[in-house]
Amino acid sequence: MSFEHFAHWLLAGALALGAWIAPAAEIKFLGSQPPLLNQREAARSVRVYAETVTLPTYPIEQYQSSAFDPVYQWRYQRFDYDRFRDEAPKPTARTYHALVMENEYLRITLLPELGGRIWRVVHKPTGADVFYRNEVVKPTPWGPPGMGGWLNVGGIEWGLPVVEHGYAWGVPWDATVERSDGGTVTVALTLPDDGQALTATIRVTLRAGEGSFEIAPTVTNLTGSAVDFDFWHNAMLAPGKANHPSAATRFVLPTDVVTIHSTADLTLPSANQPMSWPIYAGRDLSRLGAWRDYLGFFERPAAHGPFVALYDEAQDAGVARVFPAETVRGSKVFGLGWRKSLPSELYTDDDSAYVELHAGLAPTFFEQATLSGGASVSWREVWLPLGGIGGVRTANTVGALNWRRQGDDVQIGFQPARSFAGELLIMDNAVELARLPVKATPAQPWMQTLAAVDAAGPLHLILQDTTGAVVLESR
């Protein structure tokens, strides 16, 4: 099938499908046709192609009614969750069109019809998923005030223009393949203009030879006046193959204090109050197994950057997000709890579960961002799927570094975003204890155990490339 015929077929299929909330998303292809590649070149290239995803789907439209938010000039669908719960309808199979971006390390599945979300990211060397994937499209009782419901389909969704998932998570977004040349694929997901005050475009980029992918959001004020608004993207995460985080899941935040958003745990501070991180009242809350009830909190007073991470130490899989904290000032964690977690039947039909990492333009849900008339705000961030390094201590666009003590020994792991060669210096109060050669790829992380480490103070790990430039360090 030629590139032009493929584009025509995909667009026709999307239009013929029909959508359960709004008309189907538009899918377009721009740019040149990918060149013909031999087998070896193809293994190192990046490509984009069409696929279908069939999911049991509840009859959502039967419980919706049209609503309008005059502040944001936003039309949305209000959901009658009480009637849905009382009538208890059954799901039926529905097929959704998807775009898949793939290179030698990652396979990324986008669902334009379900909120333009990034639905799945599979780390191909390990076969592990990064994000939670709900195997059923089922309404939950949660969502923004007045909307009455929300679909936890999984992946990353785009919350605009209000908090608690926004209005845009469930409507079709237009998908445009802006670039596909064998070395790079960029797909632009755009919220259609339906007269609302704000719009957004999310560009997702995958490059050959990289075990990371890039997200580049742009939010634009379509009016001539300033608008106060919320934009948060919400990543629902379950790294590994179980589609369920373990008790050994760790939240890695570069801060020592957070602000509570909400919780049912009465032993913790109340909403909008500070809480020490990660230890509070003797509990290490960076470990999911130490949680009781559901809990949500923000970095205080704002995101510190340049990264946050999540790592399931039992499944040896995780993800790091690297971002510009001066622009994306909100960093939020949410979990369903552990010992008294919210029941899975609220959002799915199996025993799967997830945790969330949110990122927003404002520091918390208690504040808003502002865009002047006609203005836009944009940024780029990198997501790095991880596996085989035991955890995360620090990360940037080069990779993620971990270390942990095992008695007198220190085990060190490094996973790069792309093939890397260099060396790691281990320092103790400016005294060099060891200098280790490092060679790694996204498929083969570097692991080393340093035996019988006798240090007078905190260790200082310095990763250098072949030129001697420092690319990552941790104390």
C-alpha cells in the first residue's frame, strides 16, 4: 500500500467508525513518504502505522446530556453516573483506530478518538508496559465538578481547561503525522476548535536509536482577552507486565516537602497543608506499600525539576520524566491507596490498578495559569522508560542513574536514552575511590557492584562521556 493510499484508508476508516462522544477524529499525513529501507536499516529506523484496538465499551452516550461552561465557552457532555450505576448496563465490543509509532526500543500507541491520548508505551527489550492500560472503557464517578463522570482508559491524557481531568479527555482529537522520514516520527494531536476559549496541540516525537520519547504541548488562547485556566496532563502508570503496581513501587521526587491535595488517611495533614517528604511520622511514603488510603499531593511550593520518576522495584521497571520546571510548575502524585485502596470496580472490570503522575502549568490545583489574548505557551519534555537498573536516584535527558547499598557494597545501575560510552567516577569528599568504564544502550543497561566501599562521607557519583564532560551526577 502506498503512503498516499494508506493515509486515505486511515482517514476513511476513522470517519466511518463513528464516535461515542463526538464525531470521529481527523487523521492526516504531511511530509514526505518514508524511504525504502533494507532489513538492517529498517531495524534501526522509526515508523508510524495504523492499527485497531477493540475494547469492551459501556454505552456511555445513553447517560450523557449536553452542557456548556460559559467561562471557557466550552461544550462538553455531562454524565449521569447515578443512573448508570442503578441501571448497570453491560459493555459491548467497540473498535477504535490507533496510530502506532515504533523504533528498535519502543512501541507507542496513540488513540486519537479517546481524547488523543498516548495509550500504551511498550519497552521492547523487556516487553514491559510503562502506562496503565484499562481493558474496558468504563465510566467512573470521578471527574471535574459538574461533569459527573470520567473514563480511566489509561495512558497519558490532556486535562484542559479545568482541574480533575478537564473536559478534553474524552473527545476525539485530530491526529496529523507531521514527519516520518525513517529517522524521526512526529505526530501532532490537536483539540478541534469548537468555539472554546482555549485549544491545545500535543506533539509526540520518537527518534531512531533512542529509548525515550518527547512530548511537546502547546496551549493557545483563542480569544482576545486574558484567560485564567488549568492545564494538567495526567499519566496513569503501572510499569511492568502485571498492569498493577506492587507494594515496592517508589515515587522519586527531588523535594523534601509536599502539599496535600486530598486523602482519606486521617493520620496525614489535611488539604493544602505541608507534609515532609519522603518520611512523615516515621513512614516512608515514597514506597506505595506504606500507604493506607488514597492520597494526592504536589511538590511544594512548586515542581523542583529537572525530573520526577516512578520505579516498581519488584517488577524492575519504571519511567523517568524530564521537564523544564520553570514552565511546568506543577508536579502531582496520586495513588488509590494500598492497605485500604479504592476498589477496582469503580473504574475497571478486573483487578488492575495504577498510580498517577500529573504535570501542570500552575503549581497546584488551588491555583491557575494565565494566558493573555492570542498567546500560547509551549514546552518540551522527555519520557524515559526504564528497566533492569533496580530503581532511580536521578535522571536527565542522557539517562537515569541508580545506586543502592548492599552491606558494605554499592550496586550502581545506569540506563541511557541512547547508546552511551564513558566512565563513572566515585568520589568521597573529593577523593577518588574508583573510576569505572561505562558502556550501555537502552536495551542493555550498565550494572556494576563496587565491593567493600569504605567512605568517610556521602558518595559523589559523576558520569562523564568520552570527552570528559559531566552528563549526570548524584550524591
